[in-house]
Amino acid sequence: MKLLYIGAGFVGACSAAVMADSGHETLVYDIDAAKIKLLGSGDRDTIQSCLAEDGLGDIIVRNHERLTFTADYNVVRHFLDSAEAVFMCLPTPEKSGAEGETDLTYYFAAAEKLGEELIHRDNGRQGTYVVIINKSTVPIKLIDETEEILKKKGVQNFGVVSNPEFLVEGKAIEGTVRPSRIVIGAWKEQDFAVMRRIYQRFYSAPNVKYIEVNPFEAAAGKLLANYVLFNRLATTYDVIGRVSERFPKIDFESLRQVLVTDERIGKWGFYDSVYAGGSCFIKDAASLAHQLEEAGANAALVRSTLAANRFQRDNFLSRAAKEAGFDWRGKTVAILGVAFKRDTNDVRNSPALDLTKHLVDAGVKEIRVYDPAAVPMFKWVFNPEKDARFGIINYHETEERALLTSEVCIILTDWPQFRSLGEKIIKVCKPPYLVMDGRRMISHQYKELAAAGYAIIAVGSQTLKR
């Protein structure tokens, strides 16, 4: 089949690569010409530098004959004449200044332009049936608006489908190649039939749940899945973590073991962290709350989950002054990890963003940053040309270099290599010194560090001092 992807972000690039690997002729369009150049370079490492997804570079290079990247809409225009499906993979961020309301600027612009081109299929006859597929996370009723936009443009012989993704950043290729479930939301059997052909690789696979529902149910299912996961994390932070921090002689890892051995509870999400960031959980929970309230329902529980996540981040940093008497003014701070989580270069909603802004505002002398993958994106956010105060931020090639001359280090990403940070801190930083572990990466070394004279503030632990 001939498949068009509009949007070459994490979702679009990974899904398109796997569709090409499934034998489909696939074209990916994005307005970001620089990104398209990297993804279409044919070089594995160059591709990975653009989107740090394990296996993405390999699968794109392997399927280069069936997978094309372009920033030229003329290429799209020609491809549309015989395309059988169009995946909409556009950014749908939260609207600035309106918590929970989705900014559909990119989506609507793409839908409008697509409609203007689809009417020219078959020299205007529009004889080829085409399915427009919402892959982006969108409001529940957006499918109706998409259909209305296309009809107003004069588009005929088409269907609109909801096909949400449930990928985990850092494991997106693995999740696309071996999905736990595929959800298809459509009104017409004709659309279901098209989607079965697209996903034939998985439709008959015994280990994949292929679920067919209506479009509203598919879109709602995506939002609800992310909310349930987000709520589990917030509960871990705000309840289990608080118990561990407030009661003496309670170890977070011991509590975790007690809880996860209950099969009714399960294992996922039981780790304490400074913040649940990324592009999905916060945005989707806020969108769900907004849509519930617009429909006249109470969304207090969803709102409290969002509040608990914010409190976790803000409370963590405030503990430095309250529990260790630490004054940030004039201090040199090492930040270890700026990606919102391991195995990605994505800094969207990373705790490092707001914490860095707070440190700048608090008057620190210098911020020394290390991250194995996310520094380029972090630098784009904290560009001194945008704000001269960001000139105090310096970047380093190793953890040891970032730790040099620092008086406090803050661990914000769960990179596996950070498990050995305790030894490096002891080697490079002499006490008195404050360690703030926002991921419990060196929990196995807290007692050793405290005994050596270091002060330890960690999520899920009382402050430790000698």
C-alpha cells in the first residue's frame, strides 16, 4: 500500500519506518527541512542524533527503498494521487495560557492543506478511496471536525479513522514492531477493512490484541490510558514517597517490594522520581480534565494528579533550604541529566527545565550540565541569545567534568550509568557537599555518602547527614 505520513516526530518517524519494514511504500513529510535532511541522510548515527530512538536508524537505513522523507509539498502532491492512507502525526501541545485546551494550530493547518490537495486526485475525479488517520493525540470529538474540514474543501470518497499510538519514548521502535495492542476507531466497515490491510502484519498475529471500536472510544481510550499511568506515578510520588520521607526507618525500596508482590497492584510505575515529564502524560491529563469539565463533569481527581506532580518537583528543590539550610545564591551547581527520562534526547517537560530556570532566578554562580544525549535540545531552550542570564550554563563531556568545582549536584535523569555516581562524587567533590537525587539512582550508596560527610536529599528518603 502507499502510505503518507504528515509529521516526522517521534510518532511519525517510528511508525513510518515500521510500515516500510512491513512492505508498504511510505512517504514522510514535515515542514522542518533540517529534520528531514537528518532522517533522510541514510546514515544510522545521523538519524539517531535527530531522534534518539533505539533501532530507528537501522530500520530506516534498511528500508530506504520503500521509505522517503521530504519537506517538499510538491512530492506530497504527486504521491497523494495514488495514496491509500494518510497518517496525521502533528504536534498537539497544550494551548499557551489555557491549561488543558489543546492547541490544534498545526493539525488544522495540515488538514486544510491536505483537503486542498485531495480534491485533485485522479484529475479531480477523486476515484481513489483514501483514509485519513489521526495518529496524534487529539480531543475526543476531533474526528468530526476533521471530516467537516475535508468536506468543506470538496473532498469526496474518503474516511476518517482514529488510530492512537501507545508508544514509550526510548522504546518506540520496539513498541511499534511488537505492540501489545493496536486500536482502530472507525464508523464504517470500509475503513476497518483498509486498516486491516495496513496492519496485516499484526492483525493476524497471536500476541497482538487488535481492537476495533468507534473513533470516540479510540481517542478517549488513549487519553484515559495515559491518565491511569500518570496517576500511578503521582500516587507513588505523593503518597508512597511521602510516607518514606516523613516516617523514620522506612526504606522506599522495601515498601516497593511489599506492594509489587501483590498481583492485583502490579509492578509498573512504582519508582520515586522528581517529576513525570515528557510530551504526553501532563498534556493528556490536562486535556482530559478540560474535556470533562467542558462536558459538565467533575475532574477533581485528574486535576489533583496534575497538582501532585507539580508539588513533587517544587517540594524536591525547596528541601535544600528547609532541610539542609542550603542557600543557592552564588553557588556552583552540577545538573546530571536533562532528558525527561533515560534512552531519549527529549527534554519536553523535563524537570531540568523548570529547575534550571529556578536556579537562574535564585542567583546561582554557575550551572554545569551533563547528559549523554539531550544537551543539544537543552541548549536550544537555554540559548544565551534569548536570555543573557543563561550564559552561566556550561556543558561538559562527562559526569566528572560537570562535578568539578560544584558545591551541589542534582540528579534528574535515570540514565543507567548514573548508578555509579557515588564513587565519582567521592572522588571529585569533597564534603561539605550536597547531593540531591531526584531519581534514587544512588540509593545503595546513601549511607556510605552520609557517613563520609555528604548531605543527601533524595525523593523517597529523609534527609541524611553525618
